[in-house]
Amino acid sequence: MDARIQDEDAVSLRTRKAELPLYITRIKVYPRAIKGLWRRVKWAAVALLLGLYYVVPWLRWDRGPDAPNQAILIDLDGRRGWFFDVVIWPQEIYFVTGLLILGAFGLFFATALFGRIWCGFACPQTVWTDLFMLVERLIEGDRNERMRLDRLPMSAGKAARKALKHTVWLAIAAATGGAWVFYYVDAPSTLVKIFRGEASLEVYVFIGLLTATTYTLAGWAREQVCTYMCPWPRFQAAMLDEQSVIVTYQKWRGEPRGKHKAGASWDGRGDCVDCNLCVAVCPTGIDIRDGQQIECIGCGLCIDACNQTMGKVDRPPNLILWDTLANQQAKEKGVGGAAWRPLRPRTLLYAALLVVVTAVMLSAFWLRTDIELTVQRDRSPNFVRLSNGDIRNSYAVKILNKSRDEQRLQLAVEGLPGATVGFVGADIQGGTAVTRLAVHPDSVGTFRIFLTVPAGSAPSGSKPIEFTVGDKTSRKRASHDAVFVGPAR
């Protein structure tokens, strides 16, 4: 009975698709549960990715006194990101940019090799949709049972099952929104505040927003996100070629398709018995036998479904499989097949870009120092002539100490012989442009500097100079270019 309903639904779906107008109401997809290798791989990906997402904000990391002990924390109030022992400051936003570029090139590289592997196994929309469909299947049953339930008029039993499903969905969505917020605040204390009603308005707003989007996209929109909302299916077509490994139906082996009775000969016909199980398990409701389609996310569930059928009719497995178009075209022509070529111009280009960006990122990280210097000269007035004729410029100096220890740094000015530094509260070593500044740990020290030169040594107009700061060992050093302005002659 179930098989007959399944066949009728598949035929009905194809018929309706052939008669579709330009604008239609959504045809709901009822994916069927399936067991097999790729379904296990997908469950493993779901468990790993969701586990990381929900657990990481709760990991602790001891950074010493007066520092957050959350392993990964994007501290907007403190204006820095904490990643275990690495601290990223706003001035180092280029690291975030570099990681985004790495992610993009990595995605291009993976797509060129294995098609839409990201969409099928790691995309958040796929991961949360898998979780929501699991809940739906546990409460309402598998495909045919859910279809029957939706056809039935509303009753107390149906309302109870629907209400339970949506309650669990909302709970998962709320946990998803909360977990996202926990990356920006201390997770344990914020969780207590949320349930006590003591959290900030921003926390409640963002949890509500992310709860609504998760519930809507994973519970209701599902395959429509992949088909209509996501731009990636449009981009990935430019990154695929005949050597990309994708989910493929072996038409040369499966056609002509048709029902097969036990004991009947297979001569003159293909291996596909037209069971439509590949359509029934597809999360986007397509028929992989129609060729490559923009709705296909490359999840491989149709491979598991077809292998199950092939086992029942005693035919070789992998009528649907991961393969390249070049190999399939060669087999269709009867020339035996074509070897996969992972090394080709586009993959080599993406790999080279990955290596270059990674090298730049690692070099920048290796060369980063614990101190940064910023100098801004006062422009009003450009200079001050003292009573003895000396010329003075004033500067605002900011020193960023990224370390967890107080730094006593030596500030020097180069390029202006005879200059002296004036600084309120500084230990000036008489007659030289040198002073020592104390900067508290993990903070920015702001200082007012007065740079004075004798009248006879004052430059005419603007003269380039350089401010430098460093410790006694010279292992920590930073510099900043500036100018000294004197009277024009």
C-alpha cells in the first residue's frame, strides 16, 4: 500500500511540475527516511557541527586575573575578540578579513573538486533542517504517515502532534539563538540572567530574532531557501567542470527504466526499476535521473536509496553514485571510462590562492607585536614659539599594550636633532628626546607629548620625523611617522 501511494505521489509530482504556471503555491516536499553510508555521514556531520556550535561558548580558558575565562568570546564592550590565547583587537580586523577570504577560496576549491559538498553536509541550512526533520519524523512519522496526517481534517490527536512538533522546533530555535548570543557575552552568567529576566534588551532582541529565523528557515522554508533564496547554486555552476565529482545517475546503465518482476530477464532494459525511492528521499524533491539541477544539494541520500533498491533486485550497486561527467560520458560511449583529474587549472589556481593567503596570514600573525603606536599632531596652532625663541609642537600619542603585563616603554623621536620631549608625569632624561612611559596591561595608554627644538635648529616648514617605542630588550617595538612644523623663512 505504501509503495503504491509513493509511486502515485511521484507520478503526480512530475505531472504537476510539467503543468506548472510561472507563479505557483509551494508543493510541499515530504522526504522519506533512509539508511546507508551517506545518511550516516550526514548524521555524523550534524552531530559534530551542532555539538561544536552549542558547546564552544561553554569552554573555559584561564587567562589570569581581570580577563574573561571564556575560551572564545567576541567582546564588543571590550572591543576585542578572545580566541584561547590569541586576542584580536579592532586594529587587527584584517585577520577577520583574511579568514573570510580563506573560507571563500576554500569553498571554491572544495566545489571544484566535489561539487556542492558544502550544501549537502555542512551548510547551516542543511544541518538545522536535518535536525528539524528528525524531530518531525519522530513525532509525526515517516513520509507516508506525515502525508496521511496532513490530508486528515483537524482533530485533537492531529492538533496535539502538530503542537508538540512546533514546540520542540521553537525550543531548538531558541537554543540556537541563545548559543549565538553566548559567543558575545559570558555564557553561564548570561543564561542565569535570561531566565531571571535580568538580561539586557539587546540579548532578548537578538535571541528572539535568531529564534524566529531558525524556526522559519529550518521548519517552514526548508528546500525553498536552497532553491530560491541562496545565491550559491548560481555561483557554483561557474566552478564546476567535467572533472568535478558530483552525484550522478548513470543513464547509460539505468535506461530504459521500468518495473521488473522477480525472475524476469534483464535483457533489453536498464537497471532502474522506476521505484522512485530516490525522489522520495530527496530533501528538495527532485528526480536525479533528470540530470543536474539547481535544486540538487549533493547530499548523496539518493545513492543510499538506489543502493537499497539494487540490493533487493539483485543488481550491482551504485546506479547513482559520486562521479565525474567526463567519466560518465566515456562510459556512455563505451570507451571504458576517464580517470579523475583533481589537478587541473582551476583547482591549482584555488590551491595557490589558498597557500598565498594562508602564508600572508601566518606571516602577519607571526610578525604582530604586543604594542602598537599611534601619533597625531595638533594642528591648531601648527607650532608655538616659546619666550626664549624655541619652537614647540604638541602630539597626542596612544600606545596599545596587547599583553597581559604592564609595559614600561621607552619613547624616542628620530629625525630631529637637538629635540627634547616634554611630558607631564614622565621621567625625562635631561636634554634628550627620550622618555619612559608606563602602559597598563591589555589597555591603551594616551599621553600628551610636547616636542621642543632650539630656535636655531628649528626646521623651516614641515620636517618628517619618526616616533618609536620599545622595551629594553628591543623585542617589542613599534613606530609611527609624523612631522614637525617650524616657522617658514
